[in-house]
Amino acid sequence: MLKSSLKIEPEILEILRFKRAILAFSHGSDSTALFHTLLDLNLKFDVAFVNYKTRENSDLEMVCARELCEKNNLKFHCLISPLKFNLNGNFENEARKIRWSFFEKLCVQNGYNVVITAHQLNDKFEWFLMQLSKGSGLVNLLSPEMVEKRENFTVLRPLLNTGKDEILNFLRINNLKFFNDISNQNLKFKRNFIRAEFSDKFVSKYAENLAKSFTFLQKDKEILLGEFEFSNNEFFIIKNLPNAMNLIDKACKISGILLSQNQRKEIEKRQNCVVSGKICICKTKTQIFISPYKKQEKLDKKFKELCRVKKIPTLIRGYIYENRLLIRFFD
């Protein structure tokens, strides 16, 4: 038993008790605290670890993470993917793509349906400030969310209302070993600069009220965002309104695609388009349809005529052909 514990919301606990989960683990302070918290709550999970080989301790962190899992009878999934550390390049984005591709592959091949990450309150406020500096609106200011549904799994962030100071205190009281990522001290990265100069100091002083403010803002966001007219987490129907881009963005996230600014502009400009070769977005005067992209090689003449009569957009016909019960939405 731990001498102290970190709080996990009942909603998260309920999901974890009935799902197969993997923890995104780096053996840093946040993921180590979450690892031991989940163990203390007798929750079942396995571990996913990515070694980018960018630091002197990269291999040692991997070895210690593996030993920790073996000690606690947890399956340890490890990806070694050397990535050149380059301040002038796109290191963080590349690293993110590598690990999330790894997590998705693990879920699909091993039947996991939840990925747990150790993002915490400082990360959330850091994101808020970074987006604020770019001139973002409310919807994009508030990512990430505690529960986020994607195409092949759900992402859970149990520590999103927990400040860094509380996490470090938890580790200290329980005498738990973790590793520090020295690259976080390099202020040439915008994220590190905002963290060191603004967000960490603010959260240290106002953590409790900041978490409350984010809760209120999240409710405002949900009202602003609106709701899907229909969703099966694969096919989405949205009212074609001026703020529809917010729900398009949400549908794409559920489908595993994070839209870039250029993709957003392309979607707003075009009537019909395919995003990242995976998702179709088709607009009519009153509605927007979003579906997986499917080739139309097998469409028979009768179905093509039905699509013409019901005015089903061309790009989504391949998906509707494989899911013909959805034709009812075009009556």
C-alpha cells in the first residue's frame, strides 16, 4: 500500500474496470506516479514504452521500465525507434506520430481498447497558453480531454486535474524512482519556455481553482461545439452551420486524424474532399457527411441509381454501399 495516493475520477475508474488498457509509460515523473496509482487501485493494465534513443539514459530507462513491469507481472510492449534530436526540426511531432502509431497498432493487434496517458494539469494549462499565443478559439484552447474517443481506442488522461507539485510530492512520500528528461530544460523549445516562465508557476499557486475553471470552460465548449445529428463513431452527420468546423475536427479526432491548419483551410474551401487518404468530408446545403474513404469499384448499377436519386455525395458512396442501413439518412 502507498503512503499517499492520487485521485482518479469515478468515471475513469468505471471505464478501466471493464476495458483492456495499456499505459503509455516513459518512466518520467508523471507516468511513474500514474503507474503506481493504478497498481494501488488494483486496476489491470499493460505497458507501452518507446525508446527514441535521444538521451544518455534512454536505454537505462527502458531496462528499468521492463524490470518494473516484470516485478509486477505486467506485459511490457517496447518499440525502439531511434529519432535524431534536432531543435530546428520537427522532433516533437515526429516522436508523437511514432508513439501513437505504435499505440494504435498494439490496440488493433492485441485487443486493447484503452490507452492511458499521464498528461496532467500543468500540461493542460501549457497547451492552453500555447494555443492562446497562436490566436485559437475556445474549442482548440481546451484540448486535451480526460476521455477522448478515437477510431480504434479510447484515450484516458486520469491526472488531467492533478498538478505537477502534487505528483512530485506523491513520488517523494512514497519513495518512488523515476527519471528526469533533461531535454525539458531546454528553453529553445516553445513548450519548455512557456512551462518554465508561465504555466508551472501559475499552476503551483492556483492548481485547485484552475482545475475548476477548466471544468466550467469544458461545459461551455460542449455547448458551443454542438452535437452530431448522427454518429456511430465512424459515420457522422453534422448540420452545415458556420461553426461546423468544430464538429468536423472532433469527428476526425475520433477517426484518428488530427487536422492541421492547412487541412482545415482545405475543408472549409472545398465542397467535398478526402483527408489523409482516410476520411471523406462531403457538404450539402444543410448537412455535412463524414465517413471512412472506401473505393467504389464494386458499386452495382442499381445502387448507383439509388445514390443519384437520393443525392448521396459521390465520395461517401463506397462506405454507404458497405453499410446500406445508413441509406435511411438520405430519405
